[in-house]
Amino acid sequence: MKVNEINEMDGQELEQLLKQNREELFNLRFQHATGQLENTARLKQVRRDIARILTVKSYKEKEQ
């Protein structure tokens, strides 16, 4: 997900997206631990998406 897309979201959308990404990361970690994960690069991608969301959320909170 691009930073521009995240910047356009409001607070509730950011929270919802953050929750979805954290759930996905949990599921990916579980799959990785059990040897079922095929695309291991997705772990890194989801972690970075979470970081982007948290960064944008932090900037928006500081602006207010």
C-alpha cells in the first residue's frame, strides 16, 4: 500500500486498516511457523504496511 493512499484516509479507516494488517500478520506468522507459508516476502510487506500506517497516524495526531 502506498503512503499517498494511507494519507487520504481518516482516523477510523486507519484504525480499521491497522487492525486488518495486524490480523493478517498474525495469520502469516502462524502459517510460517507451521510450514504452510509459501510467500515469505508477504511477512515483510505487511510489517512495512503497519509501520506506514502508524507513521501516518502519528503525523495526523500531531497536526491536531
